[in-house]
Amino acid sequence: MTDGKRIKKIDARFTEDEYKIVLDLEKTLGISKTDLVRTKLLENAPQILINAKELITAIDAIGSELGRAGNNINQLARHANTLQKRGLLPPEIVDRFNALLSAYIQNQEQLEVSLRKIIRLIAR
């Protein structure tokens, strides 16, 4: 038992099928329903629970940052085109821009994969 006396109670209702699963787990694991629910809930809470407000705020911030990065890329491309027309654009600048743009695209693809994983976890 952890520190303190357990005096608080939480009631939960289950369907017949859900209750049968709980009973099967109780028999299989050899622990009471109370301990089973307490263990499943408290030991896995950090991995299971998602603060939706924090998640939405973080995703919104990422979206804003991607928007700013996209604007910066457009401005750089426009400036590069102007310099190119004047014959003032060094080839090493073009190479560096292309490398940075490739890295940006790769990071964006990784972000998309991560967001899909988050959505799948939330949908469970």
C-alpha cells in the first residue's frame, strides 16, 4: 500500500462484455478487481492520458512556425530570382538554399508521420 489510507472511492459501470473481461483478468492474474483497475489505471496513466488542450496548443504552434518558415522560403526564393535575373546570384548560394530546402522538406515529412502516429494513438 502507498502512503496514506485509501478513503476515496470511484464508481465505474461496465457492459456485460467488459465485465466478463475484468472477471477473466481477475481469474487469470489472481488479483482482485479493485487491484486490477487500480494497477491498470495508475501504472499506465502517463502513457495513456493525453492533455488535449496542451496537444492542440503544441500543434497550433507547430502550424504557425511552419507558416512562418514557408513565408521565409517564398521571400528567399523571390529574392534569389531577382538576383538571378541580374546575374548576381552565386552558385554556392543556390546549392546552400537547395540543401536547406531539402532538409526543411524532410523535417516536414517527419512531422507529418509523427502527427499521424499521435492521431492513431488518440483514436484508440
